[in-house]
Amino acid sequence: MDWQVYAECLHIADDTDKVVDSCCGFIEDNPVILQLVQTHKDGKLKIYRGIDNQDIQEYSLNHHYRKCLIFDDVHSVFLIRWHKSDDQDCLQTHYNSHKIITITEVQLFNNNLQVERSFHFHMKNDDFEELTVKESKYKKSDKNLLIIAEVEPTCNAIKCGQLVVLAVNLINQNQSIYYLDEQNKYKETYIIYSDHYNLIVNQRLTIDGGHDCVIKWLTTPVDSIKIRLKQKYSYKANEDGVFCKIWIHAHSDVSQLSITFTPLILDGNFNFLSLDDRYSNVIRKDFCIGRLEYFCLVNKNDFMVLQAINDGRVRYLGKGHEDKYHKFCERPYVDRVKQIWRCQYFVNVEDFTSRIILYDYQTLEVVHVIHSPYIYFEKLWMNAKQSIFIYRDDQGQYGIIKRIQKQNILESSKSAANGTLIAYRASMTLQRSNIICIVFGSGVNAIND
């Protein structure tokens, strides 16, 4: 089976240009990749569209933006920058010395870039150097934008990230900011679950031996962007342990949650007496990891078991459907693939092998295994039909994987003979399927230093 490179790498022509951020998504099931480029002047935005990324548009920007966001089937791009405020009027109405995070919405009309509006968030201080977007949500029905970000200040020469939630309604322009940790005392914050209305995080303390932990559930009402703390559960990681079960009740486009916290009680045979057999048997297999926090997302007949690991990220332990359960031996990262509910396939990107594995959603049997010795798949995005994947590799390059029918292979092979495609070998396993995958390596840079 051949995978083919469709186009040569696309590099930035000017040596003074620097890619500072990138993102991707799908507009009407077509892939779109964005590059935010810093130039010797202000900057520019490059947009690559289509399977082969040959539809390229470039726009000049009037500020040095640092982050860019795009959402599926939304014809807006959101640009983020931050700077220190020196405006006297601003200083009189806000904190004496602080930074401002500016989010600008731009729209594309007939290949023209039009600035819609900008929103300014006044931070409590200016002691942060970098901002990392952890999660972002955009609700098209009421145009609510939610950004969960980590700001990295310098405290005692040690980087201590602080999580903040920025929310804005693009219609009435109401906005709010919420600090998950007022005193900046938690050394680790893990995002367990998030949607348009809910955020659940697991935080671990930097003081008192580092064993004090807390699980926080934040919510935003349907008709508001005001963020509030709904529930908090505190425990000691080295003593209590906890099994946090999260039920997701989807009604229309609103996700209503219910949450229970169960202390982990073990007998001499390492059985979890406080849990029913279904979940006890699942987490017992991974008890050797040495962590006593387990999270379970339940959506109707489906459930996912997660755990926050010391590397700062959350991993899947396994997935269940009704009475079936599949354990992930390599415990893949949650943030590598976002689609986990109600799809034809459950898609997993393994960490060490860099294989893309597609499971049947109900039987949990392997349907496809996509692997290449030339590509290390670091992250994966897919359209709603799961017919096109955008991947980013460990070299910061984007590429596109598209499913094609068998009868189209001959035509693709003829194009390769004419020099349009450059082919190289890769291994692929197909089971119970008449679909074949071809990868188009576009070579669009994600970021460079």
C-alpha cells in the first residue's frame, strides 16, 4: 500500500519571517490551516485551504499577534495578543500595573480580511510572559467564545502556570474573566472535561508537601457568560484517593452534568470496595501506575476512564460501550484526538508507536491501523464525517489524510507516474473495510523558533 506526498513543503520565503502560531479546522468539511507569521513589521496571516493546500491567501496585520484560533464551520478567525498597559485612563480604572489580553475577531469576505471587533481583558498584574491556550469553545447559536488559557508568570525564578477562563459574547459584547487559582499556589492543573457550559479541572498544591488536591467544577449559565464555581472536592492524593464519575446528559445543544465523588477504599487484595465491579475491574488493572485519582466520563451507554499523569497531561485508560471494554495499553493522551462520542469510529493516536488506530465505535474492534515510518503523528483533527484527517507531526508540519474508494487508486497511480505525486512506502493494516487511505503531506509549518 502506498502513501503519496501531494505537494512539496511550503516554506516562508523571507528569512526574517517567523511562524509564531498555527491552528486548523474544517469549513464545510474542507480542511483549513492557519499560520500566524511575525515579520520585521507587524505580522501576517496565511490561510491554506483544500486537500492539497494550494489555495493560499495572505493578509497583513497591524499588530504583533501571538495566537490564532479557528472553529469548524465558522467563517471567523480569532487573533490574540497581550501587552502592558501604559494608558493613564486605563490605569485609573483598572489595576496599577497590568497586562491586557486582546482578542480580535476577523472575518473573510470575498478574499478580504475584515476586522469585526476587539475585546480587551485586563489582567490583575503584568507578571506573565507567555499565554498557552489549553481549550477553546465557540457556540454558533449565541456566539459565545470561551478560552481556557494558562498564563506563565515568573515567581521566585520558577515558572508557575496559572489557569484563567476568558469568556465573551460577540453579540452584546459582554465579557468576563475567571481565575481558577487566585493565589497561584497550584503547581499542576489538569483539564478533565470541558464543553460550552462546563469545565472540570484537577489541581495539585505546591505547598504542604504537594499532597493537597482539589477537583473544581465551573459552569456558565445558558443565557450568560458569567463563570462561577459550582462544586469543589478536596482530598489528599497520598491518603484518600478519589473516583470522580461525570454523567453527561445532552439535551439539545446543552450539556448538563451530574458528578459524584467516591473515596477509594481498598482491601488486602487491592479490590476497590467502594466501587461496583464494572469500574473496579477497570482501574484495578492500572493501579500500578501509583496514582489514586481516576475519572470516568459517562454518556448514555458509553464511558471513558481517564487519569491525570505526572507529565502534566490527561490520558485515557480505556473506553467502554455497554458491556464491552477496551483497555489502552499505551494510555493515549486525551488532547491528541477530540472526537470521542457518537462517531463511526473512535480514533486513537498512540504515543510511542505513533499509530493512528480506528476502532468500531460499538464493538471496539480495530478497523484501521495507519502507520508510517516517515511520520510521527503528534496530533489529529477530523471532519464530522471522519473522511478527512489533519495531522501535525513532531517536526511541526501539517499534513492531510483522506479516505478514497478503491476505484480511485488507479487514477492516483497514473498521476504519480506523471510526476504529480511522489510516492514512498508505509505500512497500513486494513480490516473489514473497502476504504483505503492516502496521506497528502502538505508541509505547512505549525511553528518555528
